[in-house]
Amino acid sequence: MKARSIQNKEGVDAAISYIHQKLQLFDYLHSSPMLHLLLELGNHYAEKDNKELASVFYRKLLESEVRDPVDEAGWESDARQMAEDNLKLLKQPSVAKSGCFIATAVYDASDTPEVEVLRHFRDEVLLSSTTGRKLVSLYYLFSPHIATLIGKSIIAKSVVRTVFLKPFIWLISSNKGVNNNGRELLR
């Protein structure tokens, strides 16, 4: 299969592009699997910080007239809600790679193990539910201003680190399991 050889030679992006452009797959699938595929492709490109392509897939999902009469679990409406929420997050300039404003201000860097743990918690836990995505949106609304204030004071950094961040990082690390270097949230 040509798509598989492209994937082996040039990577996943080339295979996805081939399927999307050559087969026009999205115009012919008429079921919930299509919505799932569109959501996953949007998420794939959002993770690669390609907002333009991610938006294309999320919008395609929202514009789709697919209706699954057997969707008893409500996955179809959840997928549409996730795509809508993700589009809103993509429009926010701060969502790019980090977005952990307060932790970055407290630890003076966006690549510390503590910030990585929080980022993974956001990506793997919070962004996987409607309530979590709303919390993240609310955080992005207020945290840049709070981070600016915290970043100006050594005392504020110390208090936030000791009273809030360290206990929270310990809690999410012990409950969800974080590997030794703090860089990957495990299931």
C-alpha cells in the first residue's frame, strides 16, 4: 500500500497528507469513525503546534453532517464539543507549547521537570474532558496576569512554589504516576 510506504519513508505526516489529498477520505466516510478520525488528526496537528491544519480538521468535524443513529454513549456530541473547545484553545495565542504561565514564572523556565509534569497533567488529564477544557480556558484567561505579578516578587514565587505547586505536583504525581525524571505522565 502506497500510504504505508510513505509512512515508513517520510513519516506519519506524509501518510496522513496522502490519504487526505489523494483519496479524499473525509468526503466519503459517513459514520462516527470519521468524526473520531477528524478529531484525532486535529489533535495530532495541535500537538505539533500546527494550528492551521489542526483547525482544518476540527472545522471539518464541526461542519460534518454525520449523524450516527446508534450512538447511545453520546460520543458524537462529545467529539463535536471537543473540536469546538479545541478550536477556541487554538485561537488563544498562549496555548502553543507551554501555557503553564504561573509555574513558568515560579520556576523561571518553561522546561523544568515541575513544569513538564503540570503540562502533561493539562494535556493528558484536563484536556481529555469537557470540564477540564473549561478549567484550562479559565486558567488561560487569568493566569498571564497572575504570573506577571508573581514573577516580580521572590517572596511570591517562594510562597506559590511551596504552598501551591509542590503539593499539587506531588498529588498528581503520586495519583497518576510520573516517571523518575518527571517528564511523562503514566496511566
